Amino acid sequence: MHVSNKSIDVIKNKFPFVKYNKPFICDICHFVKQKRLLFLLSASKSKICFDFIHVDVWGPYSSSSIHGHKYFLTIVDDYSRYTWVFPLKQKSKVVKILENFLFLFKHNLRQQLK
């Protein structure tokens, strides 16, 4: 399950530097119910950190965490493969976490990368 187009529109309004190819149809989503997925090697790779990030929301998990989290937001930097995982009690919190993540990137991480 991916971040919805509506959520992306909210993010883009606050962070115009975010690029998103719309409409996005993920071929993998059609195969999610299968027991085994084939992962093909990507022909493209970013040349710098945060040039391209992968964002995915998954859940609900069958049992909640000790703190009641059933959903998870995963963000992966394509270049470094550095991964952030955010536990969520509600899927509706994705937009706020992405906003905070992008704010952190825009104001802190981007300056360190220059």
C-alpha cells in the first residue's frame, strides 16, 4: 500500500520541491497477495543522497506492538539505502510524519549534503 495521491498533494502544497509523477500505478501492488514476489534489479540508481526516496505504508499488522502500533511507514534513500521506519497507530498520521521528515531534510540534512 502506498501513500495516496491525496496525501502527496498535501505534501506538495507545503513542500514544492517534492516531485511526484502522477498518476502512479504500482505494478507490484497487483501481486501483493501472492506468497512470493520477484524483485527485479533496477536499471537506475541515484547519484546523490536524497535525490530519490522510496516511501511505503504497510499494515494493519495482525497484532499491534506493545505501544499499540499496527501500521508502519518506511522511507528508503535510493542512493545510500538508509532506511527510516516509523510505527503508526493510525494510517492517517502518514501525512504529518512525511511533512516532518521533509521539513527536517529541507532545513537540516540538505545543508549538510552541500
